[in-house]
Amino acid sequence: MPLKDASRTPTLLGLDAKAFAFTFPAFLHINMWTMTYVFFTFALFIFLKVKRLSIGYAYRRSISLLRSKSVSSRPWWVLKKWRVRA
């Protein structure tokens, strides 16, 4: 009897099980937009599988693309630009 490897990511039909978890609610309300969402979600996970990347990497990459190039270490209300000078 082979031992189970708990460190492996669960897969279904060769795709990460997270792909099916993200799309399962869409099957409860089937229309054109939800099936488009399912298609693009599966396409994303297939792309990540081909490139051998994790969903965590894709999330961090998309967040870094959405924010600006310079990230301030202080919140916006402390920045010198908005500081009230007395």
C-alpha cells in the first residue's frame, strides 16, 4: 500500500483543486457570464500549470502590477505631502 503524501497539492483532472473551488458557485447559476468566468478561471490555472507557477505567485504578481512602482513605508495620512505644518 503506497503512503499518502500530504504535502502534494490535491488535483482533479490534472488541474489544481483550487480551480474547481473558485468555479463551483458558478455552476449554481448558469448563464453566459458565469460560464465565461469558469472558462477564464480554467484558462488561468492551465496557464499556471504549463508555466509551473503557483496561484500564490500569480496573486502576488497581479497585486504588484496593480499598485505603483514606489511603495511607501508610511500610510498616506502620515506622508509629508499631507502633513499639516504648524
